Amino acid sequence: MENIGKSFSNGTVALEHMSLSVARGSFVSLLGPSGCGKSTALRIISGLTRPTAGRLHWPAGQASAAGGKSADVGFVFQEPTLMPWATVFDNIYLPLRLKGVSRAAAHNDVMEALQRTHLDGFENAYPRELSGGMKMRVSIARALVTHPKLLLMDEPFAALDEITRFKLNRDLLELWEAYNWTVIFVTHSVFESVFLSNRIVVMAARPGRVFGELAVDEPYPRDEAYRTSSTYARHCREASQLLQAAMESTQ
């Protein structure tokens, strides 16, 4: 992202002079208060929203004023956004169906996505029969079934209880390592960002912009031993201090 700006017709400036480079294969969290433009940044990267200033540069020297790379991008929203009338299989199959892939040709990819997200045996269930955590697993499976290179996640676990959230955090890291994704993950949680990320980008609001960064140079896989370690606590303090400074800069 090079000097990205986004203003809305009501005069709100969501982003201004936002520049961010993301390395292939990294796990980057965007951390910041509500209204700092984190979700807007994701939507611009995905091509769902056009910036009003700046450019996006993609690998191989390609640059675009808008996303334009949706075929290589998976998006997991804060809500699972499942079709209530469709089975789990058909919800996961949806993006392939929209690309013209037959149900038979998509079968193995959908079943692999089910297995990878620990949903084996639930392919014929309906969303109303699933817990909140399982619905989010379906949403993640739907994103990974297209084999994206870049996965964008907009606070996907915010509405879940702590135990389910911790479990999905671990499962997400397992998927990230298995598929070698590049992940950009939006969160309000310092603790979640430190557990998941190898790089935390703290944003400030009014207007939204990058305020500072923090590297989390801890090895993967990460487990509950890491979550209770002194190094985890230290990184959480550092991230909290940087977030507090970002919030004070907008007051």
C-alpha cells in the first residue's frame, strides 16, 4: 500500500497516507481502536472498495489503483455470512460454483477444506445446526477452498467465547503453516495479535494510518506454553504501550 487514502461522500476520512508492505508468507495483524480504518484497509486490498488516493502494488511489479487480484485473495468476515438454506458443503462450494466449477469437480477440494477445518461429517448439516465456532470454521473453509495466496481476516473470532477463540487461533496457525498463506488479520485484541502474528501493525485513527510496528520474533508452532510465557507477556506489554500511544495521538 503506497500512500493510500480513502474518503467517503459524507466527508469522513477513513485512511490517509497509509503505506504498508507485507512480505510473502508473513502473518500480519492490524491492531487498533474502532474507527481507525482497519476494515477499510482490508476492503481496499481485496478490491471490494476503491481508494481515493494512492496505489496498491502486487508481486511481479504489477500496480493497481484498486484491488484487481480477487482470484488470489480469500476474505473471512467478522460474521460467518453463511447461506442459511444451504448445507455446509454448498456454503463451502459457493465460490467455486461462482467460478463455473461443477459440483463433481469441486467435491475433493470441498472435502479437503472440511477436513482441514475439522468439520468432517458435517457436510450435510445446515448453519442453524452449528455452534458459533463451527460456523466460523465453515467461513474459513469457504475461503481456503479456492487456494488463495493472500487471506484477509476481519476480526473473525471477535464474537466467540474465549475457549473457542483460543482453539480457532491454534487451528488458524496450523492452516497458515500448511498452506503457506500470507495473512492480514484485523483485531482489537493485543493478546490475539501477539499469539498469532510475526508482525503487528498498530493503527491510529482520525485519519486512519500506520502509527507503529512491532515484530514478534517467536518460533512457531505456538501453543498454550507460549501463551503463558514471559516472552508472550513482554510482547503484550509492548503492543499495549504502542496501542495506547496511538490512541493518545488521536485525542
